[in-house]
Amino acid sequence: MNINKLSNKLIFIKSISWRLIGSTATSLIAFYFGIPVSTIGLVFFADLFLKLALYYFHEKLWIYIIQNK
């Protein structure tokens, strides 16, 4: 298998699993501080998608840097 395809798939899976953990933690903190549940849902999904994209491109940048030394 092509290392770039494997890297893309692995990075994407890592991104999703880590963001689920991180977004859940953010939601629990928001709940603890009394933020309404409907707002917590919006925060959860905004946090999930924004940080998922940022993490994915961060990982891709590191791979690019390492491969082009």
C-alpha cells in the first residue's frame, strides 16, 4: 500500500478519535458550568469539526516537513 494513502487514512482515523475525546471533554466542562444543553450540542459539533480539520492539516504539514528535509 502507498505510504501516503496509509498516512491519510491513519491521520483521519486518529483525528476523529481524538476529536471525539476532546469534544466530549469540552461538552462536559460546559455542562459543569451550567451552559444549556442545546448550546452544548452546538459547541460539541463546532468544536468537533473545526478542530478535526485543524488537526488533520497539522498532521499533513508535519508529514510534508519530515519528507522534505
